[in-house]
Amino acid sequence: MRTSRVGAALAGLLAVLPAAATAQGAEGTTPLFTVNLGTTVWTAIVFIALLAILRKFAWGPILAQVESRERNIQAVIDEAAAGNAEAGRRLAEHRQQLAEARRQASDLIAEARAAGESVRRDIEDKARQEAHELVARARAEIERERDRALDALRRESVDLALAAASRLLRENLDAAKDRALVEQYLAELAGERSVPA
């Protein structure tokens, strides 16, 4: 309906304009810079009528369209700002979670290092203790072997002394009694050596 009114108004204006142009052409040619009062009045009337028609039928819808577009653009800008704020908030949360994860990983590494150091110390202490026990057992075994060797040497020396004495005497003495006497004598000799003078 509006388009038909606008079209009718424009058709009326176009009908008036050619009539004014042909009226001037009948009198003759007009110079370029001459002012014709009739043409100026009609131009002003046509311009004002065109403005009135545009204001009534075109500017309202155009302004409404512009305002609608402005509202849509503002809504998009607001939505983008809200999305940007949400992205910033999520980025801050992500950075905080990342920092927390790094801190926890650092704590776990520190705990693992401490536990590893503790296990290493325990293993070293246990190895040291086992080495000491092994050395002590070896020393005790050496002492036992030495004592056995000394006992065997004493018995041999007693047997040799008895054998030598029996050859000297050419008579067979009581072996058990002689052995006891020699062992007693050797024990007395060992006791005298262990007591400092």
C-alpha cells in the first residue's frame, strides 16, 4: 500500500517536471547561469513534496530497519562480550587448574625423591649392618678355626712329646695320664703368656 502511494506521488511529480521543461524550451534557450523564478519555485515545491513523501513513507521504515539492525548488532556485540568474559573466566580457571596440577606434580616428585632417598639410606644401612655382621661372623669363624688349629697343634705336640719321651725312656707310659699332664703344663704355659708380667 505504501509502495503504491510512493509510486503515485513520484509519477505526479514526473508529470509536472516535463511540462515545466517544455515551457522554457518554447521561449528559447536559457543561459546557463540565469535564474528563472518559476523553475526555482517549482523545484522547491517538488523538493519539499519529495521530502514530505520520503518522510511519511520511506524514512520511517528505513529508520526502523536501521534501529532494528543497530539492536541486532548491539545484541551480537553484547553476546560477544559475554562470550569473551566467559572465555576469560574459563582461561583463568584453566590456568589455575594447570598451576594446581603443576604444584601437585612437584609435590609428588618431591615426595618420590624423599621416599627414594629414604629407601637408599635404608638399603645402605642394611648393607653396612650385614657387612659388619659378615665380618664379625668371619672373625668368629677365624677365631674358632685358629682355636681348633691350636688345639690340634697342642695335641700333635703332646703326641710328639709323648712319643719322644717314650722312645727316650723305652718304655710305654700310660698315654691318658701323660697326655693330661702335658696338657696341664701347656695350659699353664698359655696362662702365663696371657697374663702380663
